[in-house]
Amino acid sequence: MKNVYLICGDEYYLVAQKEKEIKAAVLPDDTMAAMNHSVYKDTIDLAAVTADCGMLPFMSEKRLVQVKYSGLFVKGKKDDTDAMAKFVADIPETTVLVFTENETNGTNSLYKAIKKYGEVFDFKALKPYELVNYVNKNCPVKIPAEYFVTCVGDSIERINGEISKLLVYTGGKNITEADIDEVCSKTPEMNMFKLLEAVGRRNTAQALAVYHNMLSAKGSAFGVLTMLVRQLKIMIECRYLAEKGMPPKQIAESLPEYKLFERSARSYLEQAKNFKRTVLYKYLTQCYQCEENIKSGFVSDKMGVELLIIGFNDKI
């Protein structure tokens, strides 16, 4: 085991799991854990941290010192960062120092020192094919992994929870798309498909019903507006690339910021067919105007988005 670690990245579930894993390895005896475990968070007193690291463990082989969200791995705290970088080169053998950070910079002196003397775990958000591999690896039965991820999203914690629900529902049998539709809580993006599908059919009442259901599910009106902008932009970009002769698989690969599967790109293209290109651009412009109206206080967010949906009444 190393004496210093950095845990970082966007996938918070995996970050938390690694923290637990290291704690269990350093302090296997729960009865002594409280005596040998310190946590420093946000505003960090470096003198206190280094002094804590120098203390001998009590009836244990090692003590664990955790430093969380210190800000030492980005610009702004150069003196403290450099001082800690020197310190980690000579941490006592009886101490394990663990940093957990939201933001890091690979050129940072402390980052480099930990990489040299310890270990860095960078849990970046998984790409679509990595999510599919994760689902197939962690689900003990056969499951349509790509469809499942499309429905439930890219949160590892949520993925694990939805797999558990499905296994209970199916009694441990193979999982089908119908099972996923019946049991799983869909992502807001899936509801946005339904909303725009209703708009495409000129069914304003249905579109508003979907919107109100999203709000009832603890969604925010401004969040719905943000997702609507995202959905329209994806439809416009997918359509543009398709008109350039690009197939759905290549379209998905060309838009990595949206984390699309091939089937997702196909779905966006199918939905885009329900709208004229000029209409999609007009809807997007109306969304930006709605955002400006809300931020300026001209209208409340809930009413603003409702009026926006009602205003989507162009000929398709």
C-alpha cells in the first residue's frame, strides 16, 4: 500500500467506492478506526494536516488522514501546494494520506508529487461503450445493456440501483427491454423525447402534460428548459451530419460531448424528421429568448417554459 493517494474525477460513485476501499484496507479494525482517522474538508490548515500525519497510530499499524476538496490542485494556492508537494515525499510509513478533489491539474506540483510517490485514481465519466461494458460486467444475467443505459442514464450509482430493481422484478431471470420499460425510472432526456414527440404531433395538451409530470418528479422548470435546448441542438447537429452523408454510428462518434449510442443518433434523426429545419432553429431561438425572459424577471421559470411550449405551434 502507498502512503499517499489522490482520488478525483467526475464519477462520484466510483470516487466514494475507492475512498471506502482504501479506508477498509488501512483501518480493518472498526473499533480502532475513530482513534486513527482524521478528515479535513474545504478550508485546510496545512500545519494541522502535517502534524496529524506525524502522529503515531493508536493500537493499529497505520492511521488514515483524509483531505477533501482542498483546492490545492488548481491555481490560486501555489505556496501551500508546493509545501504539501515537498511533504508527501517524506510521509511517515505509519500514515496514509488521501486527497479527494473535484478539480485537478496534471501540471500541478502536488499532483506530480503524488503520482511519483503514491498513486492517482482519476475516475472520469465513462464513455457510452464503457457504460455498456460496466453493465454487462455487473449484471449477473443477460440484459440489453445499450437500451438500459439509454433509459437510465450514465450515473453508476443509478445504474447499480436500477439493475438491483430489475433483478428483483425478474426473479433473477434474463432482463428484456419490456422489463426495463416496466420497472426503471427513465431519465429526463427520455421524457424530453416524449415532449417533443407531442409537439411534433401538434398535441400541445400532451406536451404540457409531459412537462407537468417532469415538474412533479422534482424537476425544475429551468432544468427542463436546459434539456430542451440540448435536445434541439442534438437534433439539429445529427440532421446536419446525416445530410452530409454520415451514418448514425459515425454521427454518434462525432458528437462525443453528448455521449450518444448509434441507436440514440437514429432516434434523434427520426424525431428531427417531424420538423422542418427552419422550425428547429426557430424553436431553439425561442428557448434562448425564454431563458433571457426568466433571468430578467420578466416571467417566472415555470410559466415561461409553459408559454414556450404553447408557442411551439408552427407547421411541422
